Amino acid sequence: MSVTRRQCLTLLGAGACAAAQPSLLETWRHIASETDGEVGAACLHLTTGRATSMNGTHRFPLASVCKFPIAAHMLALVDEGKFTLDQPIEILPQDVTRQVSPIGERWPGQRQFPLNELLEVMVTRSDNTAVETLFRVGGGAPALAARFHRWGVRGVRVDRSEMQCNLDSSGIVDYPPRSQWDSETFDRLIANPDPAKRERAMRLFLADPRDTGTPNDTVQLLARAFSGELLSNPSTTRLLEILRATTTGRGRLKGLLPEGTIVGHKTGSTGTFRGLTAETNDAGVISLPNGQGLLAVAVYVKASTRDDATRDRVIARIALAAYDSALLR
């Protein structure tokens, strides 16, 4: 006899639910079988420390999930007095792209933006000009590596800018120094990559340990950020506000959760070439109902040939299963 979620929630003993329902890991494995490639997932209840993971120590390309730790790093620099949220930041021609970039579309009519606005649009709308700018002014890969070391983060790496990742994954190696770029250079470079070089480059990109994260370490980083361990109280509050205002990936972590569920998250996606999508991601923290705390969840789908809707639904179903499992305990 099958037991519905509602019936399971009303059973007197947790053991009865455990007997009637597959484990969360079993459920995740079943969901993951609906796509090809590799799926990695992890969840962590911030109050109890209960955790589940699937391929949790495997590395997956972060794609735009990197914008979450970059935002946290910039807010740490604010805490250290090196920046202020209202400080104007100049957008250089080498930072500009019109691809997924409201900031790029406003440039050069507006060349300076407050740090606070760049942080918000970088995360909430996944702005690619904003992330390129903040990666640069924040000190690039060396500064991020030092920050991760200070925070004790081992399984999340940000080694290259978003533009560099896109160039490398497209097989584009012949281009002028960044100091010589104009505002159209990046968009021209990636407009028509060589197909043979791009296919080989994508395979190499998928095997590259740079700019990757493990599901386990991603949820640990999220949990520490939401618990206020990484930043001051004002900066923690601002980071959470920004993550909870994210507009991308509505069909991923949030896709099947009850209407009105609060989720602070950052999505990540790479391009698709000859039917192969390198990465589809979403990582964030779900607010559970009735004061049951916070649940950090990260889901990575790598090297899949399934369509966008299928990949998004795999992420949504894994998130819902984690959410339901947390409520049953």
C-alpha cells in the first residue's frame, strides 16, 4: 500500500514513514536517472545538521553559481572598509557584454554604478558585465582563493572570470590582451566559434577542476553564509536579501515548492552545443514552514543532452524531495 505525503505527515511514528517511503538518497537516484550525464546534489538542515548527498564530493562547473561567492567576497571587503555599498564602480570596456547584462545594455550611457546595485543585478539577474567588473575590482582569482582559505572553504573554486570561462569552453584562444579590448570584443569573439574546437574545448572544460564546486561544499558555504558566520550582520542581511530576490531559474529549486516558499539562491547555466549542455545548476537555502528552520540545497546537472525543461525539472524534483524529507523528520 502506498502512503501519500499528507498521510505520512500525520502518522504517529517516524518509523512508519521510513518503512513506507524510500530514503531521500534513493529518491534522488531515481530522479537523476531521468537525465543523462551526471547529477550531484546535497542538502543540509542548518539547525539539526542532518545532511544527505549524492555524488557530493564530485566536482561540477559552477557556471553563474560563482556569482554567490563573489558577492559574499565583495561584502567581506565592505566589512573590511575597502569598499562602501554606495561607492561608484567604473565599468571598463573590457568588462562589457550585452549577453545577459542589463548593465551592459546601459553602457556607455552610464559608466559608473554603485557597488550595491552591481551586487544586486549580478545575483538577481545574473548580470555578466557586473560579475566581470566585480571579479576584477575584488582582486580576481588570488583574492578569492585567499578569501576561501580564510573561510576554510575547500571544495569551491573561482579561478577565472566568467568571460574567460566562456572563451575557454568555446575553444577560443586567439584574441588581443584584455587591456586592448573594446566593449564589443567579447561578444564578437564568441559569436562564431570553430565547431570542432568548441566541441573539444567543452569536453576539456567539463574535466577541468578550475571554477568548480562540490555539492557538499556548496551547501556548507551556503549554510555558513545564512548563519552569519562569514560576514557582519548588515552584510549578511544584504546578501540574503539579494539571494532571495533572484529572478532566474524559476523552474529549478523553486519550481515545485509550495507557492510562497522563500528561497535564497543562485542559478548557473552554460551554453548548449550539438545537443550537449555542460552544466545546469541551482544552489540556495529554502525557508521551511512553521519555524522548522532553513534547508541548504545544491543541485548540479553536468553533461546532459536532455532539454532545458527536463534538466530544470530534475533540479526541482530533487529540491522538493529534500523539502518533503525535512518536513517528515
